[in-house]
Amino acid sequence: MSASSNDSGRDDTPCYVARCLCGCKRLVFASVDDGKHPKETAKDVAGLIRKGYTIERMSVSEVRVAKWMCAKNVQPSVRL
Ligand SMILES: [Zn+2]
């Protein structure tokens, strides 16, 4: 519906996000809340809350630059 072009690369579409529970604060989940599949999004979010995650909201642009994967869970590339 919007006539504005998005050539800046910014995307303010809201997302639901969850951060790692270990305290590293990295993202482990993000779901775009664009209203296209509200039931699935609600189910995902409810499941995460049940597992103890705190759900936050941020824009797609913020999710893109956020750090992902648990910092304590990064596997070294060298095997001993
Ligand atoms: Zn972590």
C-alpha cells in the first residue's frame, strides 16, 4: 500500500525476538510480525515463553545487525 521506496535498506517491520538464556544476550529466535501468519507467530512466541524466554520486539533492521547464536555454544573449528 505504501508508495515510499525502501532503497535505504531500512526495514521497520516489527519482529518478535528471544535472547539466549545463558546470559550472552544473543538472539536465538526472531519472527517477523508482518501480520501474514499471526497464528503461527503466536504459537512460536507462546512456546518460547513456556520455555522461559523473554520475548522482545525489534525491527527487522535491528535483527539483521544483531548478534546471533549463543556465545558459549560456538564450536571451535579445530577439533582436538
Ligand atoms: Zn548464550
